[in-house]
Amino acid sequence: MKVGFVNIFGRPNAGKSTLLNALMGEKLAIVSPKVQTTRHRIKAILTDKNYQVIISDTPGIIEPRYKLHEKMMLAVKSALEDADVALLLVDVNENWEECHTIFSALKLNVPAIIVINKIDLAAPEKIKEAVAYFEKQPYCKSTLTISASSGINIRKFLQPVLALLPEGEPYYSGDDISDLPTKFFVSELIREKIYELSQDEIPYHTAVLVREFKEKTTLVKIVADIIVHRETQKVILIGEKGSMIKKIGTAARKDIEDFLQQKVFLELFVKVKPKWRESDLQLKEYGY
């Protein structure tokens, strides 16, 4: 049985979360066109009778400006340490030289497959040029071209990946598709709606803490805090007469119900915690 850790690395907005979701056929990672959406390392467990692949979506590689960013880059570091195969994801339309600089700096000790994404948005000649550019790089074992948002042939995608994995016993038993708790995914779905519905600057200043998760006979009761670091941000998230927080709550509840396959009662509160992105204690409380 082929078993191993396959970890996805790339710049923000390369499409790492979309790729993970496409491979799993399940929404495990939230998706947004805004950068720094992924803050945690999300492990997804893809199990078949012939293989078990643990696929990790990692935060986009950035220069840290806050302790929150430092925690995000620690997630990247941990993924580098246990990888059996690295998927280096490139948006075909981004700057390839900048990607090359980042990939070289990773100093990989494992085989790397360059995955060139968003080929539906590029001319065939440009795709060929991208493949040729990365195939000559020393860290590149092989290349794949995909459009994660349009769908992926999983069998075709996994074939070159499985060829690089060792034989072994599965790390996880049962039908679990992630090692993360349900509360994590609930908080992420709420955060995704903040990204979708609020003003541009707000998402980067928010965290979500699920304070209560109670499974009752007919529904699941969830109480969560949205953390911001300024009073003005709280005003924006609540909106006039509570209009914005109601929008966020309604949209998040629908997605959480789809995820849990249960009815949900969701209650949201907005709390101000100045400089939470610089506080080790608060970052730990919020799951970082």
C-alpha cells in the first residue's frame, strides 16, 4: 500500500485550497480571492484500498509582519519537515521567477512535482513555456498542468504522486477525512463569510473562536466570537441595525448545515481584542 504525506506549497492565491478541495471532493479549506485566507495547515486524508495519501494545504508563503504571520510560516515549516512529496503550486499567470526563488529557498529534501494551475486562463503557448521553465529547475521531478477550479481527474493527478510514495501501513484508520476537529471547520466557514461579505481591510484583522458546540436532538447549537482589534471594525461587522452580522450568520449557517448535514442554530458575537495578532496568549486561544 502506498502511504505518505503530500504537502502543497505556493504563493498566496496560487489556488492551494481549491486544489485540496478538488482532490478530496469535499470542501475542507475555505477559498477566497483575498490573500492570506489559509492560516493553518489543513491535513486531508485520502484513503483507497491501494493507498493512503495525507494531503496538506499550507498557508501561502509570505514575509511575516505579525506574530500571526510567524505562526502561519511555522505551519509551512512543519509541512516541510514531514513531507514525502512536495507539490509546488504555480498560477500559470504569475511571475515564474519569483515562484522559483521561493521554491529554491525551501531547500527541499524530497521529490517535488510542479503543479501549474489555472491553465483555463492561459494560452497553450504560455502553458508550454511554464512547463519548460520549471522542468529545467533542479528541484523539479515532474510537472502537472491543471485547472483546480474546473475539476481534476484524480486518478490521473495521483498517478505520478503515488509513484514517489513509499510502501507502508496506513497512518489513519476509519473513514476520517481530516485530523482536525469539527469546531475548526465551523470557525473557518464563518471566517470565509467575513472574507466574502465585509470590506477589504476587515478579514485580515479577524479571528473566529467557537465558544459553544452542542449537539441537541434536532439541531446543533453553535456560539462563536468574531475577534477584531479595533472598535471601528466591530461597527462595520455588526452593520446598521445588525444587518452585516445577520448576513454573515445566515450565509455561514447554510454552509455549516451542508458540512454537518444537520440543522444549526448559530449565534455570533463581535469582540474587540486590541493587537490580538501580536499576542502569543490570544493566538494560542484562537487556535494558532
